[in-house]
Amino acid sequence: MKNPAPFGDAMWVRALILFLASGCASQSPPKSSSSALDSRPPPVKGTLDELASSVPVAQTQTITPDAPPAKQADTALAPPPPMDQPAPKESGATRISHAALGCEVEASSSNMKFASEGPPSALVDGDLTTRWSSQYKDGQHVILKLPRSVAVDKVRLHWEAASASKYSVAISSDGNRWETIHAYWRTSVKLEPRTDEVPLKGREARMIKVDLETRANPEWGFSLFEIEVVPWSGKP
């Protein structure tokens, strides 16, 4: 039979356990340090209207895109015409040059009662502001006598308002035999300046005759600013 533990030891152990339990229960939880930082934002005081009025309103700025740069005028000079080609004639030019310039002219009649009416030489002076005028009757003619035979491309008749409603153009090499190359006839013609072009396409001519048969206005004669003879260039 075993001997029981001494009574004094058991009492000691029990007393120690009771002491430790009473000590732990008497301790209060540690207080948080007053110096610790509070991460929460401070409370907001005031009414909703006061708070709304205190919030700064962002200003709106309208941004206008930059205007495109103005287009600069092209100040570059146009290149000059090639050396083998004549410079283009200015619009409204009153001076022209042609194969019959200054040649001898024979006219059936002339009328120079008014300052604007001139002699037959006005037909080949290269000036589109001077003119020849016939007597005030039908059946007139004009003959250009070139200094030599010329291959002609075309003949241009620069009419004043006193034009012809019926006429023909003939060429000759000696003035004896004539070949009619163009005939013009209209029942009515506008009483205004015009230019008629008669193609010859390289035909040789020493003399050119314009037979003026019927006047556009019976109260006037026939009147031309210029009979322009364009030489043949050999190109179609």
C-alpha cells in the first residue's frame, strides 16, 4: 500500500495556482498611447449649403484652335516663253503683225467724211483702231498686192459694224487670173464688229482680192479695220 503525498506540498501548489489566477484577472488592458496618430479625417462641421458654397468651382476656359496660316501669294515670276516662239499677245492688244503689213492696196472707192474713216492703207497698217470705209453703195472691192508670192495659212477680215452680208475672197499670182477660194453669203448679219477667218492652208498668193457685193446695212458702206494675212508655218 502506497503512502499518500505529503499534505504540505499539495497545499502549496494550490495556493500558487490561486495567486497566479488572481493576479491576471486584476490587470486592466493597456491604454493606447495618447501620442499615437489618428489616420481618420477630422469631422466636417456645418450645413450642406455651407459646405457646398465653400467648395471652389473650377473656371471653364474656352480654347480656340489656332487659325491656319494665311496662304502666301505666289510671287514667283512666270518663265519667259521659249526663244523660238513669240511671246503671247496681250488681251485687248490693238497692234498686230502679218505678211501683208504695209503692202500696196487698191480699193474701188474710199469715204473719209468722218474722222474715224481712213484711206485704203489703214487696211494693212497693223492697227486695229484705224479703218478703211468705202462709198455708201454695193459692188466694191479691195486688192492687196504683196511684194512677193507668199504661202498663206489664213486671211482674217477684221470688220467694223459696217460689214458685208455677201462677199468672196480670191487669190492670184499675176493679177490676171483669179481663183475664188471663199464665198460668204448671209440673209442677215448683226450690225456689230466681227472677225471672219478664211483658211488657205499653204496656198501661194501674190495678190489677194476681196469682192464686197452686199452691205449689211444699206445706209452704210463697207468698212474694215484690217485684212490680216497669216503666213503658212508648214505645220497642220
